[in-house]
Amino acid sequence: MSVTTFAAISIGSYEIELKIFEISPKTGIREIDRISHVIELGRDTYNKDKISFEMVDKLCGILYDFSDIMKGYKVKAYRACATSAIREAVNSKNVLDRVKVRTGLDIELLSNSEQRFISYKAFSMQDEIIEQAMNECTLLADIGSGSAQITLFNNGKLITTQNIRLGVLRVRELLARLAQNADKYRCILEEYIDNDLETFTKIFLEGYKVTNIVGTGENLSYIKLAGEDKKYVTKKEFAGIYDRIIGKSEDEIAQQLDIPQTHASLVTPGLMLFARLFAFTDAKRLWMPDVKLGDGLAVDYAQKSRLIKLKHNFNDDILSATRQIAERYQCNVPHTRFVEKAALGIFDAMKKLHGLGERERLILQLAAIMHDSGKFVSLMYPSEAGYDIIMASEIIGISHEERETVAKIIKYNTRDFDYRQMNLTQSKLTAMLRLANALDRSHKQKMSDLKISLEGDELIIATSTYEDITLEYGLFKEKTELFEEIYGVRPVLRQRKSTR
């Protein structure tokens, strides 16, 4: 059976890593080589908002060497991704262009939600942790150099996820200049971390009793180096590790853990963050899966290339998180469930004409779930408020472009349609949501038995409800114009009255 050689390049705030994998349906994903270089791109971005010429030159040199290594392994496919250090730099486009010209490599800028979702895919392959920890109330803390992604799971369902700017390199750069000695630095660091974690706990953890923390990120390797080389440590064991390391100088940490001094400067912020997560929750264990962004890139490639089949349904996580956001903004659940079902029914009936796939179906479903969220902010301008809510919300598993599509569908669900602001896919999905929303204008779900079918140049929406649907029928006729313009199909609402 054929084996595919795949390369994953992850460009972080503190280091660049190349991983080479062999992937096959029979043996799965196997890492065969790993090369990394320390390069503090984040120091430039977090202090100066841009990456210097010298740093770009160094970056290109490393990536050129990586390209040669990939050729030596006869890599069939690769994916190179950059995270916050380049994403947040004001000269990011220039940096990517320089890399392309000098190395021939195409670098993809990942949004935060894309980055975390890819890492989550790698984590999902850890069967033992999934079985033992994720079926309880668990915090997944993905601690990077630029930020930390804190995700709450309860009974296997994704409840909420938030990105907090508490990455170890960013925190180190912000606070190092404020403290002149180790004790003062530790005190300031704790106060700085607690400010965000206290807010997160009050808003998002109320009513949940966290029993596990699952940590991913570079800093967990330091815990293992400190003498706990196992799948998890208890709260007591972690406290022992923390006491042995915290408060020591960078030289002492480097010597104790046998790591370069450049790495040692990141140990204290990383350990402190996990210590404060323990302090703010009732967690008893810290699980430590050895997964990185590069592993997630390999899993993502293997899945999309149909070389492996994942057990976990990630769409369920996306939908679960979106429903939690809708609940936070007090969306009318019976109404949104009706609109969701109707919109998907229209999508499926129009499959031969719209040319869209399963991903677009999911985007429509997300828009249906969230379409009423803007009313929480403004009854006068709900569409604009809904747009802002979506653009400000973290939905793990969809890209920035997909999130903007959801936001635009919601924005133009009720306001005057503007073709100049929408691409074709957005227009098609908006027309479907408008039609579905019109079927429950009263928010009373009068037509629970909808049957939707495409018959010639008509989309027949039939119901046998005995309710008075005068309001829905009138609004439905108003909402058919955009649908007809886009699809050349006339929606028809038919009521076959039944007896009580």
C-alpha cells in the first residue's frame, strides 16, 4: 500500500519547526523526523508591531534549509503555517512575499480559530485522554507563545472557547521590564494572569465543576523534564514541580532542566499559568498529551486526503459551541431550531441548482442558529448588531472568511440586500435563510410538518398545519424576490389544512 510523505512547517512566535511524516491508510500517521530552530519573531511583533529586516532574513535562511530537507525526503505534499507573530505584524504581507521569493515556500497565515482547531485535531487522536478526561468537565488549555486558548468541555461536548493574550513569550516581554527581582516578577505575573482568568471563570465557568485540565503547548515538556514523565500529574505533584522551579533564575532553571537559557525564560510564565488554572478551578489532574501544531497539520492533511478516517465528528463541536453562543445572547431556541431545520431543508431540496457542498451547508446552519442574536443588543438595528457579535465571537473550527460569511448572511437576512457587499456563495445562502426565517415570522412554529421539494421551476414548501399563517404567508411573498433573482426558481407556500 502506498505511503505519502508529508511535511508540516509551523512558524510560531518563538520557534520554527519542521516535521516529516509518513501517512498511509494501513499504518496511520508516523513521525519520522523533527527539526526546530529558535527565532523570536514574537519579540519584534509584540514590542514593535512589525518584524525587522534582520529577523526576516534569518527566517528565510531557516526555511530555505527546511526546503532542502524536504527535498531529501522526497516530500509529496507540505503545509507551512504561521501564527500570531506574523499574523499580527503590520508588515506581514511583505514578510510572506519575501519568504516566497527567497525560498519558494507558500506560507499560510492561520487565524487563531484555525490554529487552535488544527491543534485540537491532533489532540483528538489521543484516545486514552479522550476516553478518561473528556467525558468529564474538562478545560483544554492550549498555551502558545502569543496567546492561550481555553476551551471548556462537559460530558464530551464543547461548551465554550476563549482566546486570552496570555502566551508565554508575550507575557514575558510585557512584564520583564516591570520587575527588578524574581519575587516581584512572580507577584506581578500572578496579578496579570489572574485579571483575565478571574473574568473567564466568572463569565464562562459558572455552574461547571472542572475536574481535569488538559494542557497542550511547548511548556508541558518542561514539566516532564522536571521529573514527571507520564500522561498526567495530580494537583499535588504539579505543586511540587512548581515549588522546585518557580522563583529561580534563568540560569538555575536552564541548569536544572538541562535546557538552553533562551528556553528557560519561558518556563516561569508557563508554569504560573497552569498553577493559576488549578487555583481558579477544582481540577485534580493536569493531562499532558505530546501534540503540537505540526501534528495537527498532518492529521488535517490525512483526513482531507482521505488517507485516514477520524473517529471524532468535529462539526458537532462547531455546532455545540455556536449553540452556546446563541444561548448567551438569549436567542429564541424554538424559533432558531425551526429556522435551522427549514433552511437545511431548502438547501437539500435545491442541491442540484446551488452547486454548494457540505461545508456551505454547515455555514448556513450556523447562520440560522445565530440569526436572532443581534436583538440582544438592539431591537432597532439587530442585523448590524448580529454581524458585530459574530465577528467578535470565537468559533473554533471555522476560518475567518467563513465567520465573515456567517456574519454577512445574518446582516442581510433582514436589511436591504447589497450585491456589492456579497460574493455569490454568501448571496445564495442569504436567500435561503431569508426564506426559512419568513416561515416563522410569528415565532410560534405553526408549520412543524414542512415538506420541501423542487418541482420544475418552483420550490414547493407544503404544510398541513391548521394554524392561521396569514402573517407568514404575507412575509414569505416579500422574501421570494431575492431567491428568484439568484436561482431562477419561484418559492411557493402551500397550505393543506387538516382537521384537529
